[in-house]
Amino acid sequence: MRASAWQMVLAMFRLPAIAWHLGRAGALGHIAKITLLPAWMRRLCAGLDALVRSRSARRDAGGALAEALIRLGPGFIKFGQALSTRADLIGPEMAHSLSLLQDRLPAFPGALARRRIEAEAGRPVTEIFRQFDDEAVAAASIAQVHQAELVDGRRVAVKLLRPGIRRRMQADTALFYSLARILEGAAPNLRRLRLVAAVDQFTQISDIELDLRLEAAAAGKLADNMAGDSGITVPWVDLENTTSGMLIIEWVEGIRIDDVEALTAAGHDIGKITEAAARSFFNQVFRDGFFHADMHPGNIFVAADGTLVPIDFGIMGHLDFGDRLFLARLLTAMLDRDYDMVARLHADAGMLADHVSLAHFAQSVRAVADPVMGKALGEVSLGTVLGQIFQISTRFEIAVQPQYNLLQKTMMMAEGVARQLNPDADMWSLARPLASDWMAEQMNFTRRAEGLVDDVISLVTRLPRLLETLETQKSPQTPPAQNGGALAVALLALGLAILAIFI
């Protein structure tokens, strides 16, 4: 869904109310410091901040913005959480604050919850549950959770969407598209940040959160991916009774991963938990390209046997093989302190303009990375490092890569958890063998050949459509050389397809 002209007009009418809440909370003063905004917009924000700021306004940027978003409603709360992936736009400190934005609202009554269950399931509550707790154990902007027991005796968590939430989220999403278009038009410097693409990503996440069958599917995929891994387990889902508005999933008993005192008292080995968490995160990102992207402490529990149990699969990240290979090579180069290779990888990926000096870029990366390499987690602030990296990306005009936004947010969350869990951990020594093993596996001849065949087969399936598109676009004015080039590409694709069959 993109913003129409009428939706953009409606967005303009909503701007005063949005500005009022941002100003009262004290957020406009911090927004005025964002250097990517044009000078006139920064002056406007600063002037409005002086006029409407409340005396009780928060002084910290993240807290002020979070308070304003809570006042603006559920859609803005979710957008604030998505905005936490854009440290390049709002800064690492504000991004970290928004990643911890508390998504809590008053629960709707238990009687209404029962009616929603019966509407979703099409049968009485007593036919599904032996026991159902009317009081919600958690209530957020999109849904709330109740504890229950299935008729077969298994304990479950029942997640129910809020009444009317789909309609409200659709209206807010249309507003965000409009605001992104307006900002990119009013502040050309922001186009590099691809704000409309960021709203696209937010919309995709919202669509998943608003259809709980998709969350159930995400949990199932993660469970399949991690089935052979030790130290982590994914809760089972009651697929028979789950619907678009109701998710029924295994009830999890355990200790929050950031409750070090309780973990220690229960006899858990903090070092082993740290290693299991690092290995699990690495496997999700690099091996599978499918990772839990909402890893705040409340979403990870440690079971009695020390197994990690993640919950809440509404926000998941995806990386294709090319992105994963780039990240693995980048990580290996960083661990080897080969900053010239870091620069070359960015250039090969098309992230650097032709006029950028690779030597200058490598020197800038070294200035940021060298002081923190080899230090324990407790001595390094990933937020600070990311802030310096984003300064470099702005200086060298590196285009934002939307597929990495969720990964960046997840890394900052993971760092916060790991810092509380084990500040003495050496993240570099944990990362090196994982990166080396994965790279060795992926770069062997067999895996590369399999990847080539997969790519060629994919090309074969798309070849008729490509030829049809070329034929449609061809016009009498097209120079013969261009037609010949298109034909050569098509013939080359066909040749590769035939070769793949023989391989």
C-alpha cells in the first residue's frame, strides 16, 4: 500500500496533533539536532519545542520520543519499535531507547476475550480449553496473552488480537507512507535513508503481527531450523486451533535470561548460557538466514535444564545467501583486522561510489574498530561503535541497506542482554570459530556448485517471462545494438540452463 494524494492531504491535517505530542514530550528539541534535516526544518522544530515543551518533559532523547509515541497510540508504538532499527537516522542512543520501548496497554476484559475466542474458533471456549484465565498475563498494543489449559491437559498461552486493531493499523500505516513521502520531498538529504523502503519493511512486519497464523508459521520454521541444535528449543504451536486472530502456543516456564541472580541461584552456568546464546544467534543469522528479531530480555527464558527458550515470533528477520556471505566475509576481515579487505568488500557490494578512495575508507574503519578489537563485552559499547560507523557511512555516502535494519536492531538488543548476562565474555573469541567454520562450509566446491545450479534453475523458470517482457518493451525506435544485446543475454541464459541440465 502506497500513499495516495488524498492520504497525503489527510496526513497534513494530522501533522499538528503529531507535532503537539512530540513537542509536549520534549522530542522536537532532540529532532532539531538531526543534521540530515534541512536547516529550516531544524529551526522549526527548535521553535516549536520552546513553545510547547512540558516542564515535566524527559531530558533524554529516547525517553522523550518513546513517551510521545505512547501518547499517539498503538500504531506509533509499533512504528517506534521499527524506528529503533534506524540508528543511522535517529542516532544509536535513541535507537537503543526505542528498542526497549514498553509496548503495554490496559487489557480488554476477560468476557470480551472469551467472545473473541468463540468468534475465532466458531465453537464454545469449553470445547477448546479445560481452563481459561480471564485475567491477561500481558497486554500490548496489538494483542494480549492469557494462560489456559487445553482439554487434553497441556498448558498454553493464548494470544488474542485487540478488537479493531487491523483497521487502526492500516490507517496509521497510510499516514507513515505519506509522512515518508513528504519528508523525502522536503529534505532531499533524507532520500539516501530510503524512508519509504523503511515503511515498506514496517508494513510487512505489521502484516505478520496482524495475522497470527503467520507468527505460528514463523515459530514452526524456526523450530525446524533449530531442531538439531543443542541448548535451545522452540515452543510448539497448536495449529489446529490457531486462527488469524488467535494464536495458541506452548506455555513456557523458566527464568528471564537477564535475571542473573535467579539464574545463579538455580545453579545455571552463566558461561554456557552465553555460549549457547551466541551460537544460536549466529546459526540463525548466518546458517539459516532467518532470525528472531525481537530479542529483548522478556522474550528469552532459560528452562530448568539450562535450555534457551525464545517466545514471541511476530518479528522475524530474513537474509538471503548473498547478504549472509557478505556479512561473514566482512566479519572475518574485521576479526583479522584486514581493513583494506573491509573496504574492498564494500566496494564490490556496490555500497561505495566510484570516486571514494578505498584507502581513505579503510583508514576510517580502522580508526573506529582498532580501539575495541579484542576487548571484553563489558568494555565495549556497540551503540557507540555503531554511532561512529554511521558517521562514516554518512561521510562516504553509503546507501542504507534495508535488509540489515532488523539485524542491527537485534544486535543491539543482544548486546544489552549479553552485557547483563556476562560482561566479561570475549565476543571476538566466540565469533571467530563460528565465522571460520561457516565460511569453510559455504565456500567448498560442492556448495558453490549447488548454489550455481539453483540460480540457473531459477533463471530458467523466469526465462519465458523475461523474454515476454523484452518483446513487450521492444519498439521500432530501439537501436539494433540494444536488441542484439538483449538477445545475447537471453541466449546466454538458455545456454546456462542447458549446461545446468548436464551438470
